[in-house]
Amino acid sequence: MSEKFVNRNIYREIGTIAVFLVLFGLMVIFVPPVQAADAPTVTITDYTVTPSVLMPDGLGTITITVKNTATSATIKENTGLYTQDATTTKVTDINVNIENVKLEGNGIVVQSKDFQQVGEIGPGQSIQLTFSIKAPATSGMYFPEVWIDTTGGRSTRYPVPVNVNTAVGIQRQAILIMGSTLTGSVNPGDEIPVTLTVSNAGQTLADDVTLQIENVSATVAPKNSDAYHLGTILAGGQKTVDMALLSDKKTDAGLVRIPVTISYHAIDGSERIQQTGIDLIMKGKAELGFVSVDTNPPRLSENTPFDLTIRVENTGTGEAKQVSATVDLPVEGKKEAFIGKIKPGNDAPVIFLLEGAQAGNHPYTLTIHYTDDMGVHTMTREMNLRVPPTDHTGDIILVLVILVILGFIGYRYWYLPKTNGDGKFPWERKS
């Protein structure tokens, strides 16, 4: 082989390499650099087991929150022939496509099916999925796993603790219970004394305990202060507060609830608030009085039948029921009357139908029986009935007139004929 032929091959190879280098340089210049993007993936940011403690063979749910952890990708493109020339930047969202979400029981019975083809989630977005579960018959801590498969990304495995009838993980805390005791009447318009007892049935102390009596009722309100500071109540301890409530006379009978707010600080320093209340059963109290006493006819006469009407008024706050009345007058007739009901602010007549009474004053006792929300009551009232004596003046005058007439007739038709023989008056004989 000649030297001339060898040199020609060497030049050819050098030319090929040069062309390759030129083409590579052009690719470097014109192909825009791309910034590496985050790999699409998901994570479980939160979960909730309901109820927090399951009973053996009990039903519950597990709710998970799935989030796309990927962010946006940045892409730069050159607008010139050289890398030092101006460039443009594009932002592209990286979605993650969830193909399947499954809950592996690991001792927990999963009653829900897998979530197939959930779909895409944008960067930073979240979705919630809920599984129905059933607890096993044996108590203990169980850890079912959530399996999430994504397209082009890593599969995710996440254990969720489930408590089945165990004390593990149950926070010990104070439990305040308030009871109320009424030490007096609960009559509308009266002052109502109340004793409040706050007991700590929990396992830790409650500090800075405060009672706030809410004045939301227009008819019942605290008499003095509406806030009471009890301080610290140890576990198993209790404290009492004596207070008074004022009630309006127009308060309707029935249940009245006075809201009470209990605030305290737990052993970890956090503030806790509980809502409770004072329940009052308002009992209406009837108060009966007398409006008037009338008779018919208005002026009585001896031994003449008459009606006795007594009007009874209810000035109390409760309804008077089963109202009846009796009188012990020494006369014959209907001396007992039944009224029925008398509402507050109303009155009703009590009517007795009596035979005639002898003339004179007749003291008698009016007795009224009735019931209200407070119980059975009897009230009496001493009264008097006056029957004037009969006036016989008219009868005497009538008798005198009759006697005069009879005397005249006897004188004319008996005495004169017997004396004179002819029955003529003396002045008739002279004429």
C-alpha cells in the first residue's frame, strides 16, 4: 500500500471527526436545557379512626388524606443562537395519577372495596378516602396498611393504628360534672336558692375552674354575681357554690334551663370548656281571694229563698284546679258548689241556692278547697249574713181598715135597726 493512500484515509477520518464535533456543538447551542422535575409521588398527611376506640366486633371507619407531594417543573428555552443569548422559562404542573388505593387489614376486617382509578391530583392538592372496617373479636392494637399505587411513581405503604378496646393511647384527663340542688321553693316571682356542686370524676386535676352563669332567660337571672371562681379541683374532689336566682312573676310554669359554662385548665396547661346547665321546674302557685259577696234578691227577707253568690279571684302565678267551696249557714238548700279551674288573673262565681233564713245575723264559714302545682290547699274565711226582720206595718194598717169597715157595717145594719126600729141614721130621721 502506498504512502499516498494511507494519508488519504487519515484525512478522511479526521474530517469525519470534525463534522461530528461541529454537529454536536450545534446541538448544544440550539437544544434548550431542561431543569430536572420532581418525581410524582403521594403521601398520607392525615388519618382519622372513628370511633377512636372500637369495641370487639364493632364497626368503624378509617378516613385518610392523600396529598400530591410533587411541585411544578421549570423548563428553560433559548431564543438565540448561543447559550449566552436570552432564554424563556415555562412552568409545567406535575400531576400524579392514582391507579389504586387499598386497605390491607392485618387483623382488621375491611368491608370497603379498593378505590380503582382514582384519577390525577395536581401539585399540592389532596383528596380524602374513607374505608369501612370491622374490629376483630380480640382486643388489642392493630395496624392495617394503606397501599397506594401511582402511574410512573413509587408505591406508598402507610400503617394506620386502630385501637380495639384497650387503654393504650387514651389520654387521662379531668372530667367535671356539675349538679344542682334546690334548697327552697321554685315559685314564679320568688327568690330561688340553688347549691351547685362541681365534681372531678377524671384522673387528673382541673385548675383555675370558673363557672359562668349565662343570663339568656328574660324571666330567670342570677341575683348577684354571674361568675364564680372555684380554683383547683383535684381528681375525685368537689367544690360547692351557694347562689340565688331571681324569677319574674310572669314566668310560665314548666321547665326552665339556665345555661352554665365551666372553663378550666387541664394538667398540660390547655384550656377546656364544658357546657352544662341548671334545670328548674317552675311550679305555679295559686292565690285565691274574694272579690264580692251578693245575694239575689239584694234585700233579704225572713224565710224567703235566696241565692248567695261569692266571686273568687286567682291573684297567684299558677292555675287553681279542682276548686270547690262550702258554707255552713244554718239554713236548708245547696250549701256546696264546684267551680273547676281558675287561671291566674281570672275570677269565678261560687253560687249557693238557699232556702229562707230566720231574721237576724248569721255568722258562717266559707271553706274553699283547691290544688295547684305546689299541692293541695284549703282556705277558710269567716263571713256574716244578715236577714232583716219582716216589716208588719202594712198588715196592721190593712187590719185596721178592715176593722173600721166591719164596725161601720155593724153599726149601720145591726145597731141602728135594733135601736130605732127603722134602721135610719139620726140625721135621716130629722129630715
